[in-house]
Amino acid sequence: MNLEKIKQKLIPIISKSNLEIYSIRTKKEYGEKIVEILLDTDSIDIDTLEKIHLEFVETLDDDDLDPNYFLELSSLGAERPINTKEDVQKAVTKYIYLESPKYKGCGALISFESDILLLEINDRGRFKKIEIKFDDAKKMRTAIKF
């Protein structure tokens, strides 16, 4: 099974909907082998995802997907990981969760300059801005504000 070949077959299908692939990987879950494909989008309706899935499956040959694997196609979703500086830059103006020695919790990412994240947080009813070094920030992800 060649994941790069699978990716190349999927790209023309998702590009019609202005979507990109976030990741393709194999995993084992509940004893089942799975090829997991995550699309890079905040939201996608189930009908569109099903249409893409069905069109994609039609392009696969018998040797493209190992018969012992299930195919899982889904979106990255609203709470997506923030791992790189590029991810942080894309998350500016969004609500995020992070853990650092200085702060653990959620806040609005105001800016990201010179490897410093500027967050606006709610500290017991008072809004304040804090700065966190990129290298100190761990387990970052976008978050949903309730």
C-alpha cells in the first residue's frame, strides 16, 4: 500500500472544493487497521464529505488499499493542533488553548511576532494580555469558545 499514490489520487478530487490534505497515516484503533486521511478545513458538512469519499473510492484500484485496512476520511475539525510557527501565524485572531510554565488555559491569540504569542485571557473576570514565548508553549490547539 502506497500512501503517496493514494494522496495523488485524492488531490484532484478535493481541489474542486478548495480543500487540502492535512495528513495521511495508518493507525490501529480498537483492533482495526485504518488509513486515516484528514482534510484541512475548519468545517465541512457530511454530505460534501460523503460525496468526496465516494468519488475517491471509485478511483482506487485493488492494489491501492490493502484489503485489511479501512478507509477513514474526515476533517481536521475546529480544534486543530498548533505545532509550528506557521500554524501559530494562521491561528492569529482565533481562540486557542495552550500550556506553558506561565499560563495554562484558553485565550484569544492577538498576535505572533518575534516568536512571542500575545494572548488576551480572562483572569477571574478581568481581561488582560500576556506574552508567551513560542518555545515555552506546549500542547497548543485552536479551541471553541462557549
